[in-house]
Amino acid sequence: MKSEDIPLAAARRETIAGVLYAGSAFLIWGLSPIYWKAMQSVPALEIVTHRVVWSFLFLIGLTLVQHRWGEFVDVVKTPRTLLILALTTLLVSSNWLLYIWAVNAGYMLQASLGYYINPLVNVLLGMVFLRERLRRPQALAVLLACAAVLFRTVSHGEFPWIALTLGFTFGVYGLIRKVAPVSSLVGLTVETLLLAIPGVVYLLMLESQAAGALFHVSRSLNLLLIGTGVFTAVPLLFFNLGARRINLSTVGLMQYVAPSGMFLLAVLVYGEPFSATQAWTFVMIWTALAVYSIDSVRTYRRMRPTG
């Protein structure tokens, strides 16, 4: 191998690793309903509480291993940053709670719709709050998404509030986290800390009333509840490792793996009703995403430095 080929080969290995890391993260998220469905007998609030507490224990250990303890302490001591993270904590916990409830209550199709529209919600939020100008394809994609929501509401007689709430809570969460001067790992660790404090109190209260699921039902359920921490943190870690190695347009296209997994599980495995109205709604959303994705790739290629 020529010496000049060595950097190119290393770059290719990094790209392949990035695709594998990011793909694994999105695949885990796409198949996650199987995990939450396995705990269907447990109330969604209790599942989310376990998810928060065990995630914090896992993440604080990861923070120590990656030598981020100093950054963690600085964030906790900074009132402004802590206030921002308190707001993002409220948003992400609401998103988690609604998502798990929707999956276990038979609304997985709406949940998948919410994560499909999330990129378009991000475009809309950028226009409103960051004064970003929409390119024509972006504007067309947003209008198609709005038309899909209106069509579903009028034709099906049901406003897709689950999908919109999931899309907007996650979109606003990402928007606020952009202005928070904190890394993704430390930020998530502080968020889970803020939730873990009342979460432990809630779990102890359930235990005092003999109403908690942990250690009272089965060994398999105990492992599932405790494992929520690893199940939450590992795909986030994979995503961060992948996003550093591949370009944003690739990440943007790969993100549709997660809602596609939810969609296929809902229709093919769990047999959720899929009417013609819902089919047309998804077709309109998929068309909007195709317009948005093609425009994003073209824009990235124009802006990328040559050579």
C-alpha cells in the first residue's frame, strides 16, 4: 500500500465504524418497543422512573471512566446551566413517559409518526426561534407534513396529539440543548440526576405501599427494570460515537431507521389497525421526508469543501 493511501484507508475504517455505531443506535431505538412491551404489566410512570434511576447510575459511572467528573461538578455548580438542564429534563422525561405509554397502550403507529416528523419539526423550530430561512424544498416538506396532520384530523376524526407531542417535545429538547454549554454525556447525566432524586422517593413510596414491581413479580421483570439504564445509555453512546465519524447528512438519513422499525413492529407484529386514512397520512409524511432529505444531501454536497 502506498503511503498516501494509508490516511484514506484509515478514513474509510472510521466511516465504516461510524455507520455501524450509528446504525446500531437507530436499530436499537427502532426495536425498543419489544423491550417496553415486555414490561406492559408495569405502569408507564414506574417504568420511566426505573429508567431514570438506573440510567443515572450507569451514566455517572461512564462519566467517571471518561474523566468528565470535573465538567459534571462545574455544571452542577452553575445555576444558569442547571436551570437550562432542568427545562430539558422536563421535556425529555415527558417524551419518555408519553412514548412508553403509547407503545404499551397500542399507539405505536402514532409514536412512529411522531419521530418521522421530528426532522421537519426541527426545521420549523429553527425558522421560528433561530430565524433560519427555509429553502423552498424545506418549506414544501413542512407544508406537506402540516397537510398530512390536517388530513388525518379531518378524515379520521382524530387529532394525532401523541405524534405531535412526541415530535415537538423532542424537537424543543434538541433546540434548547444546542444553547446549553455542556457535552451530551454530562448533560444527560445531570438530567437523569435531576429526575433520579424525586424518582428514588417515588420508588421508595411504592415499596412502602407494596405496590412496586421490582423484586415482587419475577426475576425476568427485575432484570428488565434494572436493565433500562443500560438500554437507555448504550444506544446514546453508540450514537455519539457514530456521529463523530460520519457526516451529518448520513446521520440525517439513518435516523429514519428508528421510526421505520416502530412502524413495521406496529403493523406486522403487534397488529395495530392500519386504515386507508393512516396509510395516506404516512405516504404524505414519507414524501415530505424524501423532499427534505434530498435537499439536505444536495445542500451538504454544495457546502462541503472540495479536495
